[in-house]
Amino acid sequence: MEDRLSSLPDDLLHSILCGLPLKHAARTSALSRRWVPQWIRALATSPVLDFTDWDFARGQPPARPAATVDRCLRLHAEHGTPLHVSHVALVSVSPSGPGDGAFGRDVVWWIAAAVAWGAREVEVDLTTSQEEDAVPHADHGSAAFLELPADLFRARNYQMQGLYSLKKRIEDAVVRVEMTASSALELEEARRIKQEEVLRKRNLWDNPAKSHETLSALADAIRVVDHLKDLCFKAEEAKLISQLSEMDAINGELFKQAYKSSVDASEYLDRYQMHKLLKGPYDKEGACIMVTAVSDGVASELWAAKVFCMYTSWARKQGCKVGLIEKVPSKNGHVRSAAMEIESEYMFGILSGEKGMHRMTYSSLENSDTCQLAGLIS
């Protein structure tokens, strides 16, 4: 059978899996060979690790689900994603009687790992039972008590352990800046020098339009060079703070400031790399978006209004100046069409790919009927 799912983009597979519970995401491994690394990636980037489903450990020896929890926690740590919630609920079959559960040796590590990686909600529910078909939360299980390290939840210990995921992200951002920003800085310095040489050889009054274009290119090159230099400085600062944190020489607030700088550096590099790809004649300009409902139905008009609001919210989150040009009401009192102006560099190039028909398809849970709503963006 043809493996059509393997042709889907990685980002689309990742988005699908992020919306599924853990056990359903794991089952997609049978659909396509590409789903295996994708659901593992979705697991590693999820802020919630939930192992409370009984199907997770049904019919397995205790060591197998315990090893799975271990691997998932380590995978999450290696990826460096902040962990908010960690839930584990397992049953250990204990032939020797109450209090001798099979997971006792793992509980301390599970809790310590979750706390170290920033979890604010940690729950471990273990039921020790004589019956192999027991389920978590069952009344017939017996309670067992386990002594945890006394300093596990001390305020300072919790604070420093919770910075682990931030430290990993800082290191990743610093490596990216060191690999990308230095070469980009050399290219932009060369572009600045070239523009300065062109400006020296040209009489500004011979061709004012051409001179204005050259001056704009020079100003843009100088601005990019300054940003990249500041980027390298922030990366060095973040790297130094990260190194000092290992010697317990800084406080948590300074560490979080370094994390914010590393996030800003990554976001600027993302924008810089995207802008280098936009070389069309108008890509650097602002944009005007018009959304039109393709039919006269109420559902289509509501969908057009929703699409328009979505792009408006997105533009404002990007820090762009948004202006409403026109909004044409329909006979039903909803939106027939609407247009907005977005003032920001490279908006035309970024939004060019959004032009066309935007559809939302949904189906009823009670029958197999489907409905399509469409909005036209131009």
C-alpha cells in the first residue's frame, strides 16, 4: 500500500501529534515510518508528561513501564523543553506482600528529574497489589511509604534545578549564534563596504533617485551590522552567565535575563534568515490584505470574519502597525469582505504565500456529512 503519509511535511506531522494523547501518538508508528521520530519529537517538546492511562502498562512486567518513564524523562531533558506537569500512575505486583512495590527505587529519580526540569505539578500514584490485573486507584491495593531526600523541595534547590531547561536552551542559542552570526556579520560588513565605495564614486546630484536607493541600502547594511554585533555580544554574555551558574556565582534573575537574551537572539536570527530569502521587487514593503467570503451564507461570512481577525491579531503580535481600510457588511449583518493595511518591513514578502483560498472543513460527529467554508485572500 502506498505510504502517502510519508509525503506530508514534518511540521504538519508534528502539529497533528502534539494534539494527541501520548498513547494515541505512539500508535501512529504503525501508520508510516516517518511517524516514529515525529511522535518522539512531539513527546520531547510537550510541557506535560502523563503516564496515568492504565493501557500504558497493561499486561507488562513492572520493569518495562518504569523503563519507558525513565526514557521519556531523559528524552525531554535532552531536548531542553520546560516541563510543567509530570503524572505517573502505575501498579506494581508484589508477591512478597504490602510495601514491597517494584517501582520504589525509581520514584525518587522520577520526582527529582521532574523538579529539576522545571515541573510545577508532580504526581506519582503507585499501587502495590497482589493481583496482576489491578488498576491504579483501586481500593484493593495496599499503601507503601517511601522516604524522599530531605533537600529535594528546598526553595533554593528547587530554583536552581528548575533552571536546567533554561540553561539547555541558552546553550543551544549560543551555539547557533556562534555558527551563524559570525559568517553573516562578514557578509554584511562586505555589503556595507561595497555600498560605501559606490557612494564615494557617485555624484549624489546626478541621479537623485539612484542616490536615494544607494543611501537606503547603505543605511540598511549598517543597521544589520549593528544588530549582528549586538547579537554576538548578547550571546557571549549569555554564555558567560551560563558558565558562572555552574559555580553558583549568580542568582536566578540574572540567569533568566540571559535566557531572555538568548531567545531574542534566536528570534532575530530567524527573521534575518527569512529576510535574506525575500528578494522580490516588493518583498521589503508593507502589505494590504483583503479577505472575502466566497458565498452568501452566514457560515462563510463568519469564517471570513474569523480569518480577518486571525491575521489582525497575528500582525499586532509581530509589532506591526495595522490599519483598517474597509469593511463591507453583508445582507445578514456579518462581514462580506474586509481589508487591512500592515505597515512593517518585509510584510509583503512574508504574506505573499497566504494569497488564495482558505478553507475550513469539518464533519458532524453524528453522521458522515461534511461542510466546507472558504475565504478568499488577495
